[in-house]
Amino acid sequence: MNQKFSVTGMTCSACSAAVEKSVKNVEGVSSVVVNLLGNSMLVDYNGEITDQNTIMKAVDNAGYHASVFVKGNEAKSSSEPAENKVQAELMEMKQRIIISFVFLIPVFYIAMGHMLNFPLPMFLHGEKNAISFAFLQFLLTLPIVYINRKYFQIGFKTLFKGHPNMDSLIAIGSSAAIGYGVFAIFRIGYGLGHMDMDVVMKYSMDLYFESAATILTLITLGKFLEARSKGKTSEAISKLMDLSPKTATVVRDGKEEEIPIEQVAIGDILAVRPGQSIPVDGIITEGSTAVDQSALTGESIPVEKGIGDKVIGATINKTGFFLFRAEKVGDDTTLSQIIQLVEDANSSKAPIAKLADKISGVFVPVVITIAVLATVIWLLTGATFEFALSIGIAVLVISCPCALGLATPVAIMVGTGKGASNGILIKSAEALEIAHKINTVILDKTGTITEGKPRVTDILTAEGVTEEELLKIAATIEKPSEHPLAEAILEKAKEKDLIPLTVTDFKALSGRGIIAKTQDETYYSGNAYLMQEQGIDTSALLKAAEAFSEDGKTPLFFAAEKRFLGVIAVADVVKPTSMAAIIEMKSLGIDVVMLTGDNKKTAEAIKKQLQMDKVIAEVLPQDKESEVRKLQQAGKKVAMIGDGINDAPALARADVGIAIGAGTDIAIESADIVLMKSDLLDAVTAITLSKATIRNIKQNLFWAFFYNTIGIPLAAGVFYGILHWKLNPMFAAAAMSLSSVCVVTNALRLRFFKPKYKTL
């Protein structure tokens, strides 16, 4: 079974790695995914072997706390706006920073004032006042330690549990500085008692209270800036959550009644007025309107809706009043599913993130070892204890793997959020990463490249017949038929405001066409074979009809008794953006292959029209998956784009399955990425977004590794012998905080991502 847990106490990727490792060791657990940003954990386990309590105990053993995730506690499911956790955390951190700076400033002033020729009170001047000078700094440092005690509580707890994290580094570093300061106070007292002013002078100049206070304050400031930036990463999802109205107007016994959204049941008839948000998903039963769906699909133009059309919860009714029947409520609505998809994507791990986690898992113990070795080596080379200690503290503080742990998840969160705001739902971090490697795209034809609905494309009339006359007769003949081509003709007649005549007799001829009678005449509709059978001369338009067939269109011949009326060509037309999307894919170096069950003639016509690389025609539904497999076996990274039930196996087989949003639920379930607008250009956007996200992650990882590669040797004093470069622990703390802020800020650049199309 699969269970989600809330995990508290995690501060860096070393923490998430420790939790993951501890839970993985539990017998019966098959997989664990820990989400550092979401403070959550997904565990897949065998319920017969282990249980939730054992898993939570494993988290506790790692030094953290776990509880079963309760969906009802989330802000998004509450009828009233719940306190935003991020905002609450920011306020708490802001208070810590203010208090820390209130005490840091006087500590810093007392410790450094004499160096900068700042005036100091008389009771702090001179060797005789050395105890006051040192003890006051200690007292002013204590509130900073207390207000930031979380670092010590978590840091030492995880250290003693054998899973040290970044808090452990901060706790050890600042404790060493404070401990040395306390030792210095005793040495000053000894010096004053024995009138050894050299000892007094030496230790009063080597107090590390200001370093400890500065480290704690700057790291809290860095974490505040980091948290504030991270709060912006999920902006797209927060906006989606805020879209859903809190109440709905239900019509019962002819009366309107306002009820909380949670009380809406499937089958309820709901009323929506202009300007209101649609509360849940459903089907219009009365009225018509235009609906603004931009927040969910990215479509800028409102969509016209009438009786029988679907409406989506959280979209905005722009013009008319209408009633609709609730079809999906609660967690089943499109909005809830979108939010869940994006949250799942953020909870999942991209392969590139697993690399960073593995490194972080061993990084902290290695850093502690380096800090101890650096201190010992400097002591052995004859350096003073103060110098060696400052080296050790600097190594511990600058090496915190925050930047490394944030490099991937923040970019993934921004990337998936940006996709959602553009109507592109990326269901996992793995799909987002793999999409940038795609070199072959397989496109289903019907409903993907084409609209999936036949339309009249050409009308050619015989001599003496008008277009309106032909279309009216065609609509009359085709009205009793249930064939999709008949629907296209009736739709065209409706556009022209032509009313079909009443048919008194109707006969369908299998494989040939239709014979229909009105009160005064017999009409024929069908292929060229039916016309020959009836002895009707079609030679005037036969070549044009053959040209239609060459272009993948279906020509329908119409005649009255022995008189030829004309030809109407019907085709499943290519979507307006399909051509542009295919050109864009080719410009990205991607091979485009069309897969269709249509005959070769029709397929070749579309291939020629859209300039595709390859077409595979007359493919049976069950064979689509094997065609994908063949390309994969040839070493291709394949994306399959489809919309039907018969595409589901191929979507699941492909490296990345992309479902057209207007398609079936099964196709959407099988896919890794869902395009809400059913627009192929969004597939290009998904691929370019993947490339931009992976590029951003690589930049983040580079800077995180580069920072630690340069920072650790500098802090360890490697350059001191040659260049006399030594890193003060206070600057190490500032550099560590800055590195995390830089990584998060770089990831936030993805919020400005806009697809650039060469053809548009």
C-alpha cells in the first residue's frame, strides 16, 4: 500500500537522505520518496509485514518526527482561509532575526569597537575590566543562542543518532566558538587572580562570542531569504487553490439556496451568474455563456458554452446566466486533480536529484572529518589553538549543503508550477527531466494532429446549381443518417442557416451511399460507384474529386434523378497549430512520426501537407505500442502524443507519454504529461520547459559544487601558507547563506519562462 506522511525537523537534503535511508531499512518497505520542500514522505509498503507506526518510529530513530498525512488539514480543503504555513514560518523567522540583530549589534560593537576606534564605556576599558568585557559579550550572546536553539536541538539530536545534517555543522561550529569563549573567561579570571596580564590580554582579544552570534544570526537571515524565495516557487499552485469558490448556489424545488462547496453532491443543479466562479465540474442543462478558462488551460479567449457542454470548476462565467448539473465534486474536480498532479510531481524525484541526495548523505560526515583534520593538522604545524579552532569552525559553517539540496527540488517545483499555469500538467519530476532528451515524437493522427471531427472543406457544384441549393439538398439527404460525414454536412448547412426538407423515404446502401425521397423527387448521395450504378454522368467534376482523395479528403457525390448536382469534400481537418508545432519540433532536432489507422493514401496526403519525416499508416490499435517499442530498441528517446483509449498502451510504453487534454480519461491516466488545451504547440512548450528546467538545475548544481570546492579549501587554510588567505567564521556563515539564496533565486528565473516559437 501507498501512504503519505508529514515529516518535521528536516532542514537540508542530508536530513531527507537520512529519513529515506532509515525508512528504507524497514522490512516490508519497497520504496520511499521524501519531499524536503513539502516536508512530506511517500512510502510504498507491504501492510502484512509492517505498519504506519513502525515507519514513523524509523523516522524518529533518524532524529525527526513523522505523522500520518491528513488531507483534511490542508489549507486548500478548508472552507475558510487557513493560516498559510509558509507565512507563519516567515513571521517566526522574522522575529528571530529581529531579536538576533538587537543583541548582535551590541556584541559586535563591544568586540570590534576598539579596532574601529569607536568609544566604549569606561567599565569595559583596559585589562582590569577584561572580565566585564568578556562576560557582557557572553550574556548578550545567550539570547541569540536561545532564540535560535532549534539548530542545537536538531543538530545534536541527528548527530547522536548517527545522521548529522547541516544543523549539526552549525551547532558544532557555534558551540565550539561559545565553548572557547567560556574557556577564555576562566583564563582571564585566572590571569587577573595571578596578576598575569599577558594571559588576560591574550584571551580578551581571542573571544569568539561575536563569531557564534554572527554565525547564528546570518544563517537565520539566509534561511529567511531562502524561505521567502521558496514561498514564491509554489505561487502557481497557490493561485489555483485560491480560484475555487467557497460556496455554490444550488437549485432545489425551484428555489435557489447558497451552500458550502463541500456540500455539493453529484447530480445537484447549480446556478451560475455572470462574473461568478463555477463551483464544480458539470454539464450545462439550461442557458449559454462564455467561460474564461485561462487559469486552468492558459486559453486567453473565453470559450462559448451551451446546453450539453462541459464546464470546469474554478473557471469564471463571463456573460450569461446558466444552470448545470454537477458531475464531479470534491477531490474529483479538474482543479483538485491538477493540484494533486502538480503536488505529486513535486513529491517525486528526478534522477538528477537522486545524485545530489546521495552526495548530501555522505557530505556532512565528510565535512565534520575535514574540520577535525584541519584543526588537528594546524595544531601539529605549530599554529595557536585559537587559529586552529577558527579554521575548524569556518570549515563547518561554510560547508552546509543547503545549496546542494535546494538545487533540484526548487527548480522542479517552479518548472511544474509554470507548466500548470500554461495548461501543461507534468505528473512527475522524472517526466520533466526525461522530456529534454526526447529525439523522436510519435503523433496519433485523429484528435491529435487533426480535430477528430470531420468538416466540410470544399463544395463544387455542377452547371446551373448554386452552392446553397446543393448544400440544402445534401443536408436533406444526410439528416436521417448517423454517419460522421453526415454530421459535417448538417453542421455546414446550419452555419449557412439552411433548413433541410422532410425526407419521406430513406435507404442506406452499404459501401455506396444513400437514396432518399422527398415529396416530389428522389436524391442520391454517395461515392462515384453509386453514380455509375444510377447512370449519372459525373465527368465534369471527376478529376477534382480524385484530387480531393489525393489530399486525404472524402468526396461525396450528389445527384437528383438523372441530374448531377455536385461534389462536397469532407475531411478531418488539421488543427490550426499542428503545422507550426511540427516545424518547431523539427527545429529542436526531433524526428516527427505520424501513426494512424487510416489508409496509406490519406496518411501520405497529411504527411505531405505537414512536411513530416515519416508516416506509419494502417496501424491496428494493439500495434501502436509495438511501433513505439521498435523505435526505442533502435536507441531513440520517444515521446508519444495521443488522445484515445487505443493510445493508452503506447503512451505508457513511451519514454514520455503526452495526452491531449480533450481525450479520454484512460489516455490521460496513462500519460506522463497532459496538455489541457489539446494544442500540439503545448507539447513543444513542455519539451522546451523541460530543457530550461534541466539547464537551470545544472547551473544550480554547478554553483553549489563550485562554491563548496572553493569554499572548503579556503576555510581549511589551504591558501594561508602561500597567499595568507584565511576565512573568518563570520564570513563563512555569510557565504553559506548567500549560496543558498543564489541557488533559489536562480531557480526562480524559471517563473519568467516563455515559449519562443520560430514560426509564430
